[in-house]
Amino acid sequence: MMKKQQTTTGQGTLKAKSAAVQPPQDEHDDELQQTTMKQANSSSPEPTDSPPAGSKAASAKGDPKKTYPYTHRIEFLRVGKDENADRYLRWRVGNFVAVVSVASLIRDASDTYVRLQRAGVILAEQPGQKEFIRRVTTEASKDPTFDVAKHPGLLNGEFYFPDGSSSKDSAGAFYPDEQHLQTYRKFHRAGTRAGWRRVVALAQGNSRMILGLALACTGPVCGAFNLDPPGIQYVGEGGAGKTPLARIIAAIWGWDPDGSTRLGFGTSWKMKPGGLEVVAEAYNHTLIFLDEMSKATEQQVEFVMTIAQGQGTARMTELGRRIWCMPILSTANRSFVRIMIKLGLEFDPAYVDRLMDVPEPAKTCMLENLHGHADVAAFFAHACELAEANHGWAGYHFATKLAEALRSSRTELKQDFEAARQEYLQAAAGITSSWRNLVRVHGRFATIYASGCLAIRFEALPLTKQELLAALLTCERDHVAFIDQEVKELGLLVMSTPGAPTAILPQPALAGAVVAAPTPFDRLRRFINRNSRKGRHGFVDLRSPGLSRLGFKLRVQLKGPVLGYIADGEYWIRGDVFEEVAGGSREALVLKQELFGRGLLVTTQRDKGVSYVVKRPLPDGSRPLFVVVRRKPKQPSLLGHSLPGGCASVDRDQPTRSASEACRDYLNRHVA
């Protein structure tokens, strides 16, 4: 006859414990902590849960009347939910308290069993696993009472960190992804406010360091206000101090505690295929520091655009999509322009607008002021030592203060932020380029400035606004001049049209000649041809017969970032992607009008006019809106262009102005 397990109460009195312990109904975190501490002080280790071979419990498999004692030590406390409404259970074993994901358990229970064995509960046999699943099913059906964050950052007015801490004392929890544990170790805090002030004092007079510190504060701000995060790349010769400078800046969020990497909070561009996508999620709402872009692959370089737009893709085992938001701090010995050309990529100014090269202010150094040190090496040796001793404090402090301000006065905070952005935009209005539209560049530097102003306000950056503004204006001027010089040296010549977007074309055979920039129609043609090519990951082909709902979801998840779909005779392109390809919202509207005039755009009637976006059914049952482009024109006689196998090239023998006028005349006659 099997005896009931016995345990002790907090006062040391023996007490019988049943096989299934019901969770307390009104337990709070402080009560949980007190109970946990009492058990830690008074309880002794309990025996292993697995019964010996041949025991009655082991032989009772399949008998529904039997209750297996495998899970009697697990006490379920509360039900939680994440931003996708997935359920979680907070459980306790002795003095070990953790959270289990019900969704992960449904998909694959092995990860949960691994977590349980760390608490001493070994569910290696099927009867115990079945009993555990039964209890989880019962408990998870209750109403959620706390929030669960799956990655660092803001969630429902609270900022969560991987160590389980948050910006306020609440019942919320953090559920760490196993594949991110190495990165989460870097969210480590040490030092004091005074120590961090000594670090920031070394930034005075050093524009690149001030820029980086302000950039590091944009993650939670962009996450709070739904903004595209900016990216900065330090460019210079080897030995100029790019990597140690970036290491000091990234220390605002943490440091590798055991010193296994020389990059502190950062990581290298050199990683396995697909690794960047995995790593990026772990830095959500903070800062991702990537060292030496010359080691990057074509896929990783293109993925910069995905990170900069705050987008992620679902894993094979996930049904939803992941959305990220983190600024990028990168280093490289050569410009982004040269790296893209080396990799054989078609260059577009949109890339350098999102990862903005900032060169060294002097020929051999990323600094303007050594603060009395003998040389660059001595400066960085001292600065890195200070940063390592005082890391993580400022990021935690800033995120906590920002979350508090968002909860108490979000509207006022947003107004102050926008006012600071406008202040920078007015100051930067005189920075221009002979060929490049700088609207996005100005906007991203303005976001960095406004975020830095909030960090100054919350005492995370002991600088003045005047120092911040002067440093950022210097860095933007140097960025624009540097890219202009790179374009000139590489023979990437362009001819811009006032008010229109421009792009860069390599012209090695026509050095010295000026050529017309590709139009939005040209870029759309290249985009469709490139992403519909076999082996590319942009479009999902829906022409396969009998594609089931599950098969469609798996195909989308395996594809990576889905930019659109290929159907019979049509390309379905997401609206935000179409706008990005066109070069902006205004350019996207003009391109839609041109496609409509060419008979290449599918439209629908809306009120008395025409809608340029239409609904299309997907195999999962949804009907989202797309910009639908035909492969062949519906009215080929209008302007005479088609899209066989993709978008056709623009006929250079036909004047572009005449085509535009014809399109405009047609629209005036037929579109309300």
C-alpha cells in the first residue's frame, strides 16, 4: 500500500499532502515570496518522483482509477497570458518558482520536462507525463491573472528584463526562450550611478560616443511610440577604436558576466545562417551591437532592412509572427556601400538610410578628445574598465523611469518627444546632398536626439541638450559627406529629379557619364523578378494545387519574411512593402496610378472612386488587403507595357514625361 508523501509546514509540523494540490485562490506575490522563503529554510530535499521499476504505480499504466504521485510536488499557483493571449502557469516546487508555457507544452513537451528536471521533478516515464498534462489542462482553463513577457521590453506599461525583474513591482513574469539563454546572461547589472557618470564624462567632446549613447536609448522609446528604430555603423580603419567604443556604449544595457566574449553586451556579424534572426529577438527594445560587418553574408545584409522595420518571422513551430524593435550599432572597416557591392547586391539608398555610416572624425581615431590619455589605447583601456564595472545600471534605470512616465503621463511625454524631434529637424535643415533625399536620415537622427533628451531628463545620460544636439549634427554632416564621397569614388553616378526619389546605379563602363536614376516602376520590376525567383524567400507561391491551411502556415513559416504572394497571373504585395519599394507614401501613390494606367493594377470600386488595394483570400481563411499587380496588362493598348515573368523594363525610347502625361490624362478621365 502506497503511503502519502509527507512534508512540513513553515512551522515544522508534519502534514499529509494529497496527490493533487489545489492552488490558493487569492495568493499574491509578496505572500508567495514569504511562503517560498519559509520552505527554503525549513524543508528538506524530497525523494525522486520516478517510482522503482515493477512498483504498483509503474504497473498501473492504463488504469483511469489510479492517481500517480509523479507530480505531487508541483504546485500550480496562477494563470498568465502573453501579448498573443497564449496561456502560462506559474508553478512552484519547494523553493523553486517558475513559469510553464501551455502553448509550448502542446507543441512539444520536451522543453517543459527539461525545465522541470532543473527543479528536481523527473518526468521521464509516460504515466507521470500524462498526469502532468492532465493537471495543466485543468489549471490552464482558469482566468489569467498576470502578464507574461516572452522577450525583453515593454508590455502593458511595464518593462521586463530576462532576469525576471521589471519596471514595477507586479505579478508579471518573464518566460525565457531556451535558445536565447546565452544572450539573456548579458542583461547583467553592476556598479553605481556615480560610476556610470564617470563613463559618460568621457563622452564630452567626443561626438561619436555621444551619438552611440543616445542611440542606445532609442529602443524602448521606439517601442513605446511605434517608430522605426535607427541604425548607426562606425566606419574606419583597423585600430581606430570602433569596437571598444561600441562595447562601451552597449554597456548601458549589460555585459557578459564571465567575460567569454570580448564584445561585452554585443555579438559578431559572423554567425550561422539564420542566426542573426534568432539573436535579434533577444535584444528587443534595447540595443543590438554587431561587430565587423565585413564578415556578414548577403542574407544578413538584407536582413538589416527587416530589423530596421521592426519585423520578424515566425518559427516553424509558431503560428504567429514576431515583431521586434531594437536599434542597430554596427562596426565595419569599409562603408555599407562597398560591402553591398562586394556581395553583389543591388544597392539602394534605403539601406544607408537605415544603417547610417558614420566615419572616424580623424584619420586614425574615432575620438576627438582623449581626456588627457597618452593615446587611443590608453583611453579605451580606462574607459572599458569603467564600463565593465558599471554596466547595465543606466539601461535599467532609463527603462524603469520611461515606463513610469508612460503610465502616468503618456500624452505629455509624447508631446515632449515630438517637440524635441522638431527641434532637431529645424537645426538639421541646412544639411543637404546633391543627389540624395535626406528625409529619412533627418528623421532617424531626430529620433536619436529626442530619445537622448528623454535619457537626459531621466538622469540616465548626464549630458546637456546642447552637447547632444551639437554632436548629432556633426555626425549627420559627416555621414552625408562620407556617403557622397563613396558614391563619387565608386563611380556610382546618379541624376536626381527635384522632388523625386533617386537611386544608385553602378556604371563601370561609362565612367564619367550621367545616367537617369531608375524609376519606381523599375524598382518594382526588379523587386518582383528578384523575389519570385526560385530559391528566393520573398514571395510565397500559392499556385500549388490543394494547399491546405496547415500546409500554408508551414510554408509561410519556412519562407522567412513574407513580402507577398504569387497567384495565377498576379503578384499580391503587402502595402507597407509596396510603399518601401516605391520610395515613400507619395511615390507609392504615383506608382499605383502608373500601374493602373498601364492596365497592370487590380482595383475595386469604392464609393464613387477606385481603390488601389483589394482583398485576396489566403489558405488560412483570412482576406487581407494587398496591392495586386498583374503579370499581363488588362488594357495593353493604353501605354503598351506588360509584366511577363515579372515587371517589364521601361522603354527608354519612349519619353518618360509623355508616358506620365498619358497616364495622368487617363486617370483624370476615369478615376474619381
